[in-house]
Amino acid sequence: MWFALALFSMLAYGVLDFLFKVAEASELDFSNLFLYYYWTASLAAFALFALFPEKILDFSFLAFFAVAQVSLYLLANVLKLESLKHVKSILAYPLFALHGVIAAVLAFFFLGESLQPLQYFGIALSVAAILLLVEKRHHFTLSRGALFALGAAVFFAASELIVAAVIDNLVILPFIALSYFFAIGPTFVLEKNLHKRGGKKKGSLKIGAAMGLTNLAAFSSMLLALQSGPASVIFPVIALSLLVSVVLSMAAYHEKINFMKKLAIALALIAIIVMHI
């Protein structure tokens, strides 16, 4: 069951990445977009908790780890935005997607998880699939932008590890609601002051609400998977969401699929099968 939840989370995060591309293509105002995004996710999570209440034994514990998780997540996003100022997204996004493998390594050392040899092979295939998305003319150097992207991956992996470490003591829906709620103000400020993209306000509510509900589905599925499955497999599987957004973009915008993208998709499918063994 946990692997099916991880796959669903991967697909949902892939749809979320695609919605970001739709928002960029529509030249939407991202500061407003994020407000609708996080308010929708937070209110929906609170509403679900009201419908399906669970006992919260320690609210301060829940709030503390929600703040810790979202702080690392926001720091990762700051570094991600900074990386995009120096390198193209075709390089930054695959580097950022390595967060799943970094989280798996952290889980191995800090959570004491161990896997079967074939699962390690599957993780290696997932890395290869992600790196194949880098276009040939872009090469890996220790440039400022590449370092920012890798830094973003590390901090995002740390936010994932925090959740995995305390998952047995979390009440999922209020934890999610608090995480989104604490992200609203800082995200709006960061978007206004760091990215400064501006853009159209019309359409932000519709796309932002869709993103919020999609993220809620993805995040909650990930947490449910972590309750019974190994973090060192779940996070690399979810990181393959980058491939899902690539496929959706090709279908929606009629982008050509070259050999490298075909190979990346094939490797991702093999990696998923192997990691499930």
C-alpha cells in the first residue's frame, strides 16, 4: 500500500510542477498565485481535519515540526529561485530533483534504513533518468547557479528527513494545515522581493486553488506512505515527478520528445519497478 501511495504522490507532484509551467506560460503574478495556493491547501486540510478529527496529544510538538519543515522548505525555494537567476531551468530543475536521492542517503545514515541491492540499483537508475533531462549543451560545472540548485536540493531533502523522522508522532491533516499556514506570509514576501516577476492577476485564483489541492493530495499521500514504508525508497520515487511534468508539458504544448527524454522516461519506469521489489 505504501508504494502505491508513493506513486500517487509522485504523479500529484508531477501535476503540480506542470501547473507551475502553465502559470509561467500564462505570465501570472506569482505572489498572488502563492497566496491562493497556500490558503487553499491550508483551509482544505483544516476542513478535512474537522470532518475526520483525530486527537492531538501535543500541539506544540506538531507546530514546532511544522515550522521546522516549512522553514527548510522555504530556504530550499530561496536557493532554487537564486539558481534560476544564474542558470537555465533545464539545468537547475534536474539538479533540484536530486533531493530524493539526498534524502535517501540521509535516511540511511540518520534513520538506520537499509535496502535490498536491487533497490539501490533502482535509486541509481532514478538519478540517471533525472540527469538525462539536462540538454546536451548544458554541462555540469560548479557554477554559482548549479551550487544554489544543489543547495536547494539539500535543504529540501532535510525538510523531507524531518518529516520521516517524526512521522509516527504526527497527526497528518493538522500538521499539513499548519505547514501551509506558516508558509503563506514568508512565501508572499519572498516572491515579492526575490523573484519580482509581477504578471497578470486574472487566472491566479483558479490555478492557485488547483495547485493547493494538488499539493495537499501529494503531501498527504507522501506522509501516509512514510507511515509504513522506507523513506529511502519513497523519496527517490517521488523525485521522479519531474518526468511526469515533462510528459505533461510535451502533451500540452506539443513539445518534441528527443532520444534522451525517451531514455529518461524508460529508465524512470524501470527504476520504479526495481525499487518496488
